[in-house]
Amino acid sequence: MTDATPADSSATQIALGARTLPQTIAEIEDAIGRAAAGEPLDLTTEHDVVVKYVVPTAAVRGVKSSFRRDADLGWRITLRPKAAATKSE
């Protein structure tokens, strides 16, 4: 799913660049847990594989995710708890 809406200014921003793969995976797992607990998050990365990992992992844990490619930031992935997403739709 792609998302053409601008980033939520109240969301916590996490840049996943300049980390080793184990550090990136740990950061992603933490972010998904935080989103499941109700915190809106926006992740940025230049790596396609991160998007391919985050989206299905978030879905399994009940977190709504969307992504888009930004010309200046690379990939932007939004993570929102499904309950919060339902209230706003």
C-alpha cells in the first residue's frame, strides 16, 4: 500500500540509515512494538529491503503501515496502531 499524504507532524521520526543490519532489525522491532502500543511513528530508510520487512511484520502485530518513496529522504514508512487508524477514517 502506498500513501500519498504528508507525514503526521505529531509522529515520532526515526531514521534507519547508517546502522548495521542487526541494529536496524532491533530498531524496527522496537518501533513496531511502540506503534502497537499506540505511538504513531514515521521511519525513513534508503533500503528497499527495510520496507519489505517492516510492512508484513507490522501487519502480523496489528499495526497499520503504509509507505512511499520521497525524492529527498528515500523510503518513508508510517506505522499507526490499527485502532487509531480506524477512529480517524
